[in-house]
Amino acid sequence: MNDTIVAIATAHGIGSISIVRLSGKNALSLALKLIKKDTLIPRYATFSKIYSTVGELVDEGIIIYFKAPNSFTGEDIVEFQTHGGLIVSNFILEELIKLGARLANPGEFSKRAFLNGKMDLAKAEAVQSLITSRSEDGIKILARHLKGELSSYVNSLRDELVTTLAYVETCIDYAEEDLPLDILEQTKSLLIENYKKLNEIVEISEQRKGLIEGFKVTIIGKPNVGKSSILNSLLKFERAIISDEAGTTRDRVEESLKIGTHLIRIIDTAGIREGVSLVEKIGIENSMKAVEEADIIIAVFDSSRVKDEEDEKILEICKNSGKKIIYVLNKDDLESKFNYDFEEYIKISAKKSSNLIIETLKKYLDSQNYDGIMLSSTRQILSSKNAKEALYRAKDLLNENELELFAYELNLAIMEISNIAKPYERTEILDAMFLNFCLGK
Ligand SMILES: Nc1nc2c(ncn2[C@@H]2O[C@H](COP(=O)(O)OP(=O)(O)OP(=O)(O)O)[C@@H](O)[C@H]2O)c(=O)[nH]1
Ligand SMILES: [Mg+2]
């Protein structure tokens, strides 16, 4: 972390302003060279001309200096707010590299912020997810993570476990007898309680990961039922090819769609049927993958035809998916022949309107809104799952009075939970031991 890093912080493209960000111990001195000034007052917006390394005028803009440690990375930072577009900011970037700065790796500013103790891992991930979040509720949840709510939730859970581990390790090392009965019971209920807490947060986070990543909605059905017509109607433009030839769609067609406060991914798939050409078979395999990825499935049937084996196959896929299903009977403008027995379904004609699908999706997505704490990345979910499994094993080992193995599993659970916010250091257990117990030996 001895070098000074530089990057363009704004999105690449045409816009009115572009920001070049410089962080490291030489940030100020490098910046001063390009603006031909002796110093910058921290946290003041200074309007200045910006020059190349050979003294040509390149642009004029606002320069802000954040003095260490009061900056995002905890190091000296200088930001150049230049005119937008790619040319000016790229030029300044290259000039700063010529002067000795290094092009930052992806996420390196946040990595430095973490290493300098400016934020923990949960907050760093919240920053990243906030940038890519695909719903307003997701943003609100992540703003709370940034405030430190996920970190304190996780830390209090882990502190309880560290204290328990410290106690048990003390008993293993110093006591001649087994754990006292009341402590044994107390520890067991603490393990169960924390197991439940982890289980709950994992379930909520898995069900609602669409709030942050964007819910995925897959349209499935046998060929020719009108899947692509529905996609086009939802998007309000001709995105997919439509024809009355069965097997028109081969590749999946994916688009973003704003529904209420959510930005969803909607996927049109190849119609699912048996005994077709190799290319179509590959398309159908991809349809099945899209079903697996989906949070919500729109299952489409042709209401103008009698239900057949291919429709039954679609119904079976839906039943086995365990996903939220919206059953749609399309072609309602034609005479109805489909013998259905759905509890809930929608009848539409994609040729006229798909508003009923939008309304149903909106209702479901709104029901998924949530303002509690949840895990925002696959990494956090995986660590929590590992932690809860280790706690489960620890509880069983405690029942068998296998204290050393119990301590091993508890240690594992602590390490996994710690991965979410702040990696665990073994000295913490020693601190807890010496703080809470008078060893006297
Ligand atoms: N009458 C009527 N025809 C429709 C309706 N929706 C779609 N169609 C027609 O049904 C045929 C198939 O439509 P597509 O949208 O291509 O069907 P698909 O399910 O995507 O078909 P594949 O891609 O082959 O699996 C086309 O001729 C459409 O014009 C509808 O609501 N009413
Ligand atoms: Mg199609």
C-alpha cells in the first residue's frame, strides 16, 4: 500500500462531469504538479486549470483534497472533477501515471479503506452492492449495512460465541471436572438460539436476494403458446422474433424491466418439447437452466387448445421447481378449449395487453419488500450456512460431553461468522478468557 493509485471513478461514457480519483501518500504532490499550485486546503473545492506534464492546458475543473486519515481510503485522496467524456479524464489519468501513480485494480480503493480500518467487510460489500442494486428496498437495506447494522448484528452474535468458547476452553484447560450442569444447559440454549438466528437470516436472504441482485423472471411453456409475444408486450417493443412456427425461439432472450420499485431481469426461453433437432435441444437445455436460475416463473399455456402431454410436462417442471409460479392462459381472444385446474391463474391475450401480468408481478414483488437485516452477498450467505452447521455439530458434541471437539466446532463457527464483517483473530479468545475469568493458577 506504499504506492499511489489512480482511477476514473465515474461511469465510462458521455456525461457532463468525470471524476479522476488519486489515493496514496503521493496523491497531493502528484496533483499539485498538474494544477501548478503549492498546496490545496483539505475539503475545499478549488477551481483550477489542469495542465499536462509538459505544461499544456488540458481542462479546468474542481479539485478536492481529502487529507489522511479523513478520507474514504484513510489515505491522502485528491479528486479531479473534470469535464465529462472519456478523453479529458483519460488524459489526466495517463498524466498521473506518467508522474508515478499506478492504475488501481478493481475494488482497490475499497480494499485500502478496509485495510486502513475505515470500514469492515460487510460495509465494503454494501458499497459494491449499493452501486449495482436493482430495487429501492435493496438500496434501503444496504444503506443500513453502510451504517453498520449488519456488522453490529453479526458482531454481537460472534461476541456471545467467543465468550462461550472462552469459558469452555478455560474448563478444558483448568478444571478437573466436567462442565457444571447449569452452564451446560445455558450453553446449549445459547447454541440453539444462535443457530435459529442464523437459519432465519439465511432463509430471508436467500428468498429475497432479488431485492439486491434483481429478481429473475423466466417465461416457460411448450412451443407456440405465445411466450415471446408476452415478452414483447411486457417490454413494449419487438425484442424477440414471433412466428406461428413452433420452435421459433432457440436462444434465451434476456432484458431488464422496471416493475414498481424493482428492476427485474426477464428471460424468454425456447419452447420445451420432446424429439427435436440438436439446436433446439440445446435451446431447451438452456430453458431448464433459466428455470433453475429464476425467482419467479411465468408458465404460459395456449387457452385456445386442449391441454396435451407437452403442457403436462410444463406443469410438472413448475411443480418440481419450488419457485413462485404465475400461471398464464394466453390467446384469450380465441375460443377457450384448455381444460385447466389451477387455483390461481391469469387469462390474457398477448396480442392485446399483458397488464395483468405486470399487476400480478408487482403485487408479488411488493410482498417481498423487507426492511430488516439481511445478508447481501453469496459469500455472506455461505459463511452463515457454514457457521450454523458448525453450531449444530457443536450442540451434539456438547450433549456427548466431547468438550475438545465442541470447542473446535465452535471456533469454526466463530471464524465463519467473522468472515462476514471482520476476520477473526485468535487473540480475541485470549482477551475474552482473561477478561471474564479469574484463572488464579
Ligand atoms: N390469437 C392470438 N395469437 C397469439 C397470441 N399471442 C401469440 N399469438 C400467436 O402465436 C404464435 C406464436 O407466438 P410466439 O410468441 O412466437 O410463441 P412462443 O411461445 O414464443 O413460441 P416458440 O418460440 O416457438 O416457443 C404467433 O403466431 C403469435 O402471433 C394471442 O394472444 N392471441
Ligand atoms: Mg418464442
